Amino acid sequence: MMKRKFLAAVAFVFFFVVAFALLSYNPASTEKEQQTKKSDSSGLSSSLITETEKGQPSNKREVETEGILVTRVIDGDTIEIEGGQKIRYIGIDTPETVDPRTSVQCYGKEASAKNKEFVEGKRVRLEKDVSETDKYGRLLRYVFVGDVFVNETLVKEGYAFSSTYPPDIKYQDRFAKAEKAAREADRGLWGACGLIAGEKTTAPETDCVIKGNISSSGEKIYHMPGQKYYNQTVISESKGERWFCTESEAQKAGWRKSKL
């Protein structure tokens, strides 16, 4: 008799524990916890605020709050933050200093030094546009130190070119105006590297209206009149960008057609 009562008590406790576990299980909560843990590994989770978390569409831009420490400046347009993640500045391009495929370019060391002055050892705010990373795995971001918009300031002071590449075009007009002002004032590389004479960013007076753009990652893409980003694409011949008369000419030169 006692044995049966004991077994009945054990069975009651077992079913009670199982029922409690089933009622407590929340798949959505578990998935959210896993996503949170995944974001923690990027080194940005503590300061990342996404529009999705606010109930907005996931294709909205993301803004990362203040407090990301810059541990190293790689060159004029690339930095490394705490955790080891590399950040590539959106919308600008500075002369090369560390690319093994080319020699140190004119004003490259000055651009790197100025970037260090702005951000090395400081805490910055990072702002995303549309793309998350480039083909090298670097985060693509706009960088701010206090009230200083570093991407724009480097262009405005003549340490960088405007090199906006769709779809990351939020500040394209500001970068283009900053470059124009620097060029007209002979600031930085515009006066030191002989880039003013012959510089041409507007369409030639011919039928050659295909825009051969070079992205910040070095990819060569041409845009046809009527395509989505044609009017927003600015050509700077001093950076190797060019105009083409035919698609065949562009393709033979190593450019591919924009997908949009």
C-alpha cells in the first residue's frame, strides 16, 4: 500500500514538472535571446539601436549610439574599433598608404595622420546607410566625433575625395559640395598633388554619356542613362573614373553594368 502511494506521488511530481516546463517555454523569446547573443559577438551590441527593435521595417537605417572606441587608424578612410572589427568610411576615398597592390599615393600619409587626429583613441558614433559591409567584410559607416562629421570633414579639408557609391547615398550631396569647395580653394591634395588642372567631373560634350564609376572598394561599375542611380553618380576622372561611349567599350575596359 505504501509503495503504491509513493509511486503515485512520484508520478504526480513528474507530470507537474513537465507541465510547468511546457507552459514556460516561449519560442519567440528563445529566438530573441539567441539573436541577442549573436549580436554580442560583433562588439557593437551594447550600443546598437535598430529600427527593427522599435517595431519598424528591417530595411531602415541603423544608428549606433555614442561610445564606440577607435583602437587603431589603418589609413585615411579605414579604422579598427574595440573587438577588432574594421570600419570603412562611407562616401569618401583617401589616397592609398597600405594597399600592397599600389605604392603610397600623394597625400596618403597626410590623410592618415589627419584621420588619427580626429578619431584614434576616441569614442565615436557610427551611422549606417543601407549596406552593412563591403566585400572585404568591413562595416560601412558614417563616423562622428561629437559634432564633427569625420567623413565630410576629410573631404572638405582636402584629405579625401567624394566617392559615393549607390545604394549608400544619404550624404552624397554634402560630400560633392565639400569636394567642390576644397578643389576650388586648392586645399590639401588638390593643391599638393596637381589634381586641379584637367579635373573633370561633369559629362563631356559628346555622346559618351555612360558613367564608369569606381566604388570605395575598388569595383568598377558603369551606369546607363535611365538606370536608377545614374543621376546620383558623380564621375571624378582624377580617381580613374571615366565616361564611355558604348557598353562594349566599358566592358572591354573592365567595368560591369549596374544591376539597378
